[in-house]
Amino acid sequence: MRLLSITLVLLLSIAICSPQIVIIAKKKSAVAATPWITSYTGGTFISSGTLVCANGMGTRFTVGATGITVYSLGRWRSSGNALSHTVKLVTTAGTDISGGSVSIDMSSGTVGAFKYVDLASPVSLSASTSYFIVSSEAEADDDYWDQNGSYTVTSAAAISNAVASCASLSGGAYVLYNATNGWGPVNFTYTLP
């Protein structure tokens, strides 16, 4: 018991005398990020390989009046999903956002829920600016949901359109489709400043 008391006093003294130790400990703590899409009801289920969209298909969204910091990206896991997908953030000009991409292994996780992977470092998205979040989909790939599902999102960003970059439809350019919807679906977690 005495050894435990001495150890605690020593650790407390180090923490008080060395604020760097406290700062390092804070950097390692988890961030409580919020999922942007809070609920999803699927529309039409799309069999794998219907569209080949290697650059991605997903959603165009517009950040609200306050910029956000994105911590992780996610893809909805449907029954039978077993492959890896690149999920990424893209500017509306079609440029991948630096650091805004992850590979998500869909072979495990909860069916009927988003599976997330943390970004290597958080990515900041500007207020009142539109972006794409997309998932790569290829021939004989995992199934996904069509652009006619129902979403509930937070006020951090609004869904603008479904978006896809499919060689067979657009030669690889990103094209906007149904308003207030998206394919996949794909999601992100974020914090406000």
C-alpha cells in the first residue's frame, strides 16, 4: 500500500512539474466525433457490378455556416459485403482532398450500419463549400444502395445530390444525379470548431 502511495505522489509531482506530460496524454485521447448521417433507410438494392465506378459514387454535400473537421470516413455494410473500398473526400472540381482517403475492409462489422476508418490526420472542410464523399465500386464488387434511400443528417452539412464518376456513364468525370440523395451510402464523422 505504501509503495502505491509513493508511486501516485511521484506521478502527481511529475505531472505538476512537467506540463508536457499532460499535453502528450491529451493528444492520445480519443476525439468524440459526430456521424453526419444519423439514420438511413435503403431504397433499391443494387447488385454488384451494375455500374463500374472506380473513382467513386456517393453524395455531394454542402458544409453549413461553420467549417467542420472530419476524423473518419465510413461506408454502409450490407449483407454479403466482403471486399475493401476506397472512401474519399473530393472537391467539386474532381480533385481528391489531400489526406481525405481511407480503405475500408467490408468483410467484418455490423450489417445494416456504417463501418468507419479513421483518417491518418483530421481534414478541415470550409464553411458554405460543397464537396463529394464517394466509395470506389467495381465490377463484381460488393452490393450497395441506389440513390433513392432516405437520409437524416445533422445541421453540419446538407445533402445536395447523388454523385458518381463512372467510365461507362461519363468517361470518368463526376456527374450529379438525384437531388438530396446519394449512393452507398457513405458517411463521415466530424467535430465543429
